[in-house]
Amino acid sequence: MDKKYIKKMLSEMDKDLSKHGINRREMMKLAGITGAGMFMGATGLNAAEEEKVVKNNAKGKIVIVGGGLAGMSTAARLTLHLDNPDITVIEPQENSVSYQPGQTLVAGGVWDKDEVIFKRDDFVPDGVKVIKEKAIIFTPQENKIVTDKGTEVTYDYLILAMGLHLDFERIKGLEEAGRAMSAGKNERLLKALGDDGICSIYTAEGAEKTWEQMQKYIEKAKAASPDKKIKFVFTHPSTPVKCGGAPKKIMYLANARLKEAGARENAELTFYPNGGAMFGVPEYHDAITEQFKREGFKWHYRHNLVEVDTEKKIAVFDAKWQEKGPWDPVMKNYEVIPKHEKVRVPYDFLHITPPQLAPREIAESDLGSAKGWVPVNKETLQHIRYENVFSLGDVAQVPMGKTGGSARKQYKVVVDNLIAVMNGKKPEAKYAGYTVCPLITDIGTVMLAEFDWTVKPTPLVPLDPTVERWMWWLMKVYALKPMTMYGMLAGRA
């Protein structure tokens, strides 16, 4: 636990709370003791999780591929629960544990990039071996992995937590960007995006560049006029994505900064999602559409970004809809004819949420599904074909599971079930699909969208989850990062 950091965080939180005439104890009481204890995780006072750790004498060589939040948290928890653990993490990226949820705050000018960058080697649990190479060949029939350096690694039990890839190369005009990773070195991506209004928050460097571009086009909006507005365009692709709320968060933050600069009336903000709703949970969809109306946003459903003409500053979308066809006398109904066309949209500022996919190494192995993701039982997180393999985090093929909030629930299930399998028992721990999206709606307010596979709001605190609240902003800015870095990555929060 970095006590100096925690002390600084709590001091900053107290300053913000005092502006509202409330202290930290009162805020925790208002939020509810359960919720506050969870979100303060490992701050206050070593009370993120009151549990008695019982050591287990199960034996076996465990290999974890992926040393990000999901993988390293799992390694940490295994060291707590096994009395003689044999754990190896395969992870080539130096900054693999960087705090990705903070990238939206960097892009909105709230944090600096350095505040989200953390080094892998500072969070390796005692006794865990790290192979700083990339796993490229998987032979699960032989319980073997080969790295890009030719190192052969065998295992008794395998945990896949490799994250996903950002598929910018799928977008015509940006092929040179290639595939990127949030925590990797992405000079190629930044070069392809250029310095003329195109940006993406999905890497730390990209988030920093987004803030630079946002300020640039806010200045242009200040010099523009209401009859010739600066066009801010935001996209959401046709693939699963990390944190489905992020494409909207950056739009809300741009809106807030435009209002702050007195330039909002000179800007047009438009959202182009591939889907037909703002959110998969109806209550949150309704809340977001009302927020969009309130803020004067425009939006067009079923538009997928397929091309960018960087010279003419045109974003090209594949727009889809359905039309009523001829009468079907057999089905006693009208046919439904799918239609689509290319729509060209001029932009000044373009935020791209890139298509996202599983790493090629998984997709091309026997461990991957037809779509590339790791096919697991969605509750036990055990591989559907290999009983000694588990998966969690972004690479796992589970519904609505690509957020840090999902990983926080998943890694405990994986540890419990792996230890059960190591002891010759059936996995009984179950992941219920819980996740949380702190949806930033302004500088100072957040709507805390919590939900699970019931597709209903599942708030842990007895407050209306569709209401934007300043205390959730304080939680997002001050509490979630220490909970993650010093609670979850210690295997406890």
C-alpha cells in the first residue's frame, strides 16, 4: 500500500467535499456503508475486504498469460490462497498494469498521462516469476506455450488474461495504424492518426493526444459562429469494446470543456453508434437519451465507421436500416429487407472508438472460438473444452464483461474454481455478470451504471442509479484508482 499516495488522494477528496459542505464520513454514510467500503477499497484504512484468508495446499504449475489488471490480480490472489504457489506470468509489456479507466480523465484534461502509467514490475506478487516475452503458440493438448523468443513454457493449469487488440487497420484510410494495444508502444498509431483532429482515448498516449486535439478545436469553436459550427464527431464500432460507456464519456467531457470555454453554441456534437440503443440496459438507455437531449447532442444509430478521408476530413459510415418488403403468403407477414449505404460525414474533431478483437494468437489456436475470444462457461469461467484452462478479462467470451468492474468480480471466481479443480473438485464459484460503468456526464458528475446479466440496474448503494451525482465523480477521480492499484492488484479488493 502506497500510504503517501492514499494520504494525498484523501486530502484532495476532502477539499472537493468541503466545497459541498460535507466531510468524508458524511459522504460515506450517504453512499451507504457497503458501497463506500467497496469503492474506498484498501484506502481507509485497510477495510476494502474483511475476509479470513485460508491457505490451501493444492499443488500444480500455474501459468498466467497476460500481466494486466486481470492477470496480475489473479496472480496476487493465488499467492494469498495457496501455501506453496508455483506461478508464472507471461507478459512482454513494461507498463501492462497501467490504469486504463483513467484514460478518459487524461483525455478530458482532468489528469496527466503520468497519473495512469504504472510499471508491471512494481506489482509482481512475491514469489511469482515473470517471463517478459510474448506468448505466440498455444498447444493445449500438450499443455505447452511457445514465446516469440522461442522459450517453451509448460503448465498444469493455464489462465488466459491477454486483453484485446485495437483494430485500427480495419478502417480504410488508417491501415498504417495497424493493430494496437492499450498498454503497448503505439508510435505507429499516433503517426497514422496525425495532428489534424483525429484521436482516440484507447491508449494512454492517445488519451493525451485527445486532450491536445480537443483544446485545439475548442479554440476554433471560440472563433467560430453559431451558423458555422465546428463539428465534433464520436464513433462506436460494430465489435465488442472495452467499457461500452467510454465512447460517450469523451463526448460528455468535450461538451463540458466547450461550455467551460463559452464556445458550446459554436459546436455541433454528434454520436454515431453502430447499435440501435445508447446502452444495453433500458433504464440507462432512457437516462442517456434524456441527457443527450438536455445537452443538445445529435445521434444516429446503426452507423459503423468504415473509412476516414484524412485529407478532406470526411468520416465514412456504413449506415444500416430495414424496409418492408413484399407480402409472404406462407409466413403470413411482410418480408423485412435489410438495407445499407455509405454515409459521408464531414468532421473537424473526430474521436474514434476502434473495432476491437481478440489477439491473433488466441484466435488462431485451439483455445479460441470462431470469433477469436476464449470460449468459457460464463459463470465458472472454465474453458468449455479444456478443464485445466480458465479465462477472464477482455479476452474471455462472456456477455458484457469487458470492464475493470467485470474483472474485479471475475478474478475471485477464477481463483476459487482453479483451486477447486487443483483439488480434484468441480468448480462451484459463479460469476453473475456484474459490472459497473461510472459514466462521466460532466466535469463533476457521474451516473454510476451497475448491471448484470439480468439486464437490469443492480446498484450496490440504495440510490437511483440513473441519477448523475457529484459523489460518484469523487469516487471516480479519487477512490477507484487506489482501490484498483493497491487493493485489487494485491488480490484483496
